[in-house]
Amino acid sequence: MTKKLSKLEDILYQTKNDKFTRVLYTRVSSLEQKTDRQTVNSSSYDLVVEDKCSGSIPFFEREGGKKIKTFIDMGCKLELDVHAIDRIGRDLRDVLNVIHYFNTKGISICFVSQGLRTLDEKGEENPIAKMVYAILGVVAEMEKRNINERTREGIAIAKALGKYTGRKNGSKEDIHQFLSKPKNKKALDYVKKGYRNSEISKITGMSINTIVKIRKYGCAHA
């Protein structure tokens, strides 16, 4: 069994001795979920970094992601394994940005369940991996369009049947109702934690205008 490393000093020591630190990154969406499926062979790693958060939160804004980035920025030599691509994130752009960052640092990510490695033995970008990312990008864009199309069709059908419950023209929503919506409450939590509007928009998918409104009303009624 490999001895687990917990301190930056330990990892820097390994780097100084020209040794790579094997890191396993895991993520589940809630505190109640377990990472058992992702950590079956965790005993063979020097360090296991775990996040319990939504995949919509950008990788480098998570506690585990920040920790790994700190190691890299300090010059640590890492080998990073992740169970699957979706553990890095749900937003394809963020996933690609993360992979690009690791590639520029000469660190290969191995997506275990997919048998995919971002860099080859020479440290060059894996052409097969690039092809997979391109396909994922097309699929993600198609799915986004399909969802939007199904939403429009659903609203049109509901209107035809007289069941559409969208807000009537001229109706007003009070501030309490606005701030009580689950998604708005979540955004307000990020506001209180000091997140910028652009960061909250990226995490939640909400428009900047809505977040500005949440910030304005939320701070006024704090």
C-alpha cells in the first residue's frame, strides 16, 4: 500500500527527488453520496483529493480543484487520475479549459473509466483525446438545442391546451417571492460569499441582469 501524502511539503520533497506524486481526484454531487465507485483502487495513490459539490461549479473554484492547482503552481510533479470526464465538470468549456491548463503544465489527466489520457508518453497532446473532446462538444451543443426546442414545443402545447402558467402580462412579483425561489436563493448565497456576478452566472447559468437584481434586493433586505 502506498503511503498517503497530506502535506504540500511531502509532495514538494518527492518533486525535489524527481518523483511524481500520483493523485486521484473524485467528485460526488452531495454530502450524502459516497465515492466508493471512484476509489476502488485508491490505495495505489499517494494522494486522494475529494470534492462534494455540483458538477456545475467550475473545477478551480472547488476546494479540491484549488488544492490541486496550488500543488501545480508550486511546481509539483503530478500524475492525475479521474474516474470519468464528468467528474471534472458538466460545462464542456470549463472541462476543456481545465484540460488545456494541465496540458500547458505538462501534466496528463487519465480518465480511468474511458481509458483516455490527455497527453501521450512524449508529453504531446493525444490526437484521439482531441477527437473525443470535439465529439463531446458537438453532442453537448446538439443536446442544448434539443432541450431548448423541447421547451418551446412544450410551452406551445400547454398554451394550446390552456394550461400554460407563465406570468400574466402586467402581473408583479414581490421581492420576497423573487428571493425565495430556490435558484435565486442559491445565487444569493454566492453573493454573500463574495462571488462576482460573472462567477455566479457561470456557476448557476443565470443571466447577469438577474444576478444584479438578486444582489440589489438581497443586500437591501439582509
